[in-house]
Amino acid sequence: MELAWYALLGLFFAAYLVLGGYDYGVALLLARRPTTGATAVGGTTGRRAALTAVGPFFLGNEVWLVASVGILFGAFPALEGELLSGFYPVVLGALTGVVLVTAGVQLRGRAGGGAARAGWDRIVVVGGVLAALGWGALLGGLLQGVPRAADGHVAGVGHVVTPFVAAAGLTLLALVAVHGATFLTLRLPAGDAPAYARLARGLVPAALTAVAAATVLGLLSDRVRAAVARPVIAVLLPLALVAALLVARAALGRGRAGVAFVSTAAALALPAPLVGAALWPRVLVSTTDPATSLTVAEAAASRPTLALLGWLVLPLVPALLGFQAMCWWVFRGRIDGRAPVYW
């Protein structure tokens, strides 16, 4: 039963990274300098068009984060406590980014002038950066291990300030940027899509470089090598990311935005479940004493609690999937001049 809940937690967080990822990717693109075109990349009109494209999905995507946190608190209370204490700088940074993006996107539409909107745009960009870096650093920190003391608590937060954790954060930041640009290639009017396709293709080499850097640092890290219980799965992660990015770049060059979006979505969906699988049966690996590592079974709530939560989750999962499918079906296709302006 613990394995089922662990898998569900990984799948929910993966869904959040895919769906929230293009929100944060679009947020990052607001920092672009204006170019030419009807909806110029980085221009005022372009920013409004980009936010209109993401508008129907924006708040619904955050539901997956809420659901992931609910599973973490209910099904894995011991893990929740150690994550919040042992990784609080990166978790706080990620959640701050989520709040800044959510508030900034909605409040920019209420701003009275261009200067005020530009200020909110900068806040949105900062929020997107913090969210992507924070969640990437969290995954990297889990894969690296933590200094868990004999009393069962993580000692300090110095373990989040390492080259590998920084590289993991930058990797997710690069993946989110590619994902956001690919999403806009799929959603903006056909006349403006090529500019974003070129932008997305141009971002792929940066993402590949980030993946390569994180991989090398991981291979050189004694902590990462010691924490990984299944090296084959750990090696599969960067290979799969590279493959997904290359497929996305090729699809963008051929004008197949749908294939490219599926590929970038796969790149963001893979890290959470593969990191969990690489660490299994442990979820928090102690770098000081392997005997103090926290296993999934130890982190999970009691069997009766998990069974009770199961009855609550059974109707929740179909409802979430149905809501997401409905949103994508209703707002499928590209936006045009008649699309409602959300922000």
C-alpha cells in the first residue's frame, strides 16, 4: 500500500511539473526584449497574448500542487516534516515563486499604466525563476541525500548549497523555459508561432548543456553515488531528458508543435518518478549514517490511515483528470482576436 501511495505522490507531482511548468515557462518569457511581429516576443502585445494563451489553464494547473501536498501531509507525515525542515530554503523559494507568479499575473491586469504592468511583469519573471529553481533543487537534493542525524532529523541546510543541487535547479529552469516556449508555439496564432518555435529551438541547447552539467556533477559526487540505490534508473534520467529534448527540437524544426509539446512535457514528467525509483526503497538517504535513512515504509502513515485516505482519493483522481481533459478540450487550438483576455 505504501508503494501505491508513493507512486501516486510521484505521478501527481510530475503532473504539476508538466502543467505548472508551462505556466512558469511563459512567465520567464515575459523577460524577453521586444522583437517584431503582430505579437512580438517580449513586447507589450506579445506579453498579453502569451498570458491569454495560458489563461484558461493557469489556476487549474496549481491544483496538482495542492493535491501533491495533500498526499504528502496525509500519507507521508514523517517525510513531510523532514522535507520542510531539511529543505526549507528551496521549498520556501519555490512556494514564494508560485505565489509571486499567481498574484503577479492576476494583478498586472489591474495596473493603471504601462509602468505598473512592467513592474508586475518583473515580479512574474522572478516568481517563475524561483519556482523552477526551487523544485529542481528539491529533486536534486533528494537524489544527493541529506545529513540525517541519529534522532531522525536532518541536520542543517548546508546540503542544499552544493554544485549538484544548483545544477539540478538550473536544469529544471532550462526545461521549463523550453516547455513554455513550445506551449506558446502550440497556442498562439499560426502567424506568430514560428517566432516562438525558433525561440524554443534556441533554448534546447541551453537545456542540453544544463542536463550534461548536472549529469557530470552527479557522477563526480560521492553523495549522489552513495544515495542512488538503482544506478541504471539514475543513468536513464539524463538519457531520457536528452532524447526528449532532441525530439522536441526536431519536431519544432518541422513545424510539428504538438509532438514537440508532448516531448517537452515528457522531459518535465520524468524527473520526479525516476528520482523516486532510483532511491527506492529509501526516500531520504542519510549521508552521515546509512542506518538512519528514511524508507518509504517508515515515512508512510499507518495502514488504516492509508486505507481511509484511499476512499477520499478514489473520487478525487477521476475528478482532476476529468477537469483537466475538459479544459484542454474546451480551449483546444490556437487563440485568435476573439479569445477572452484573462489578465
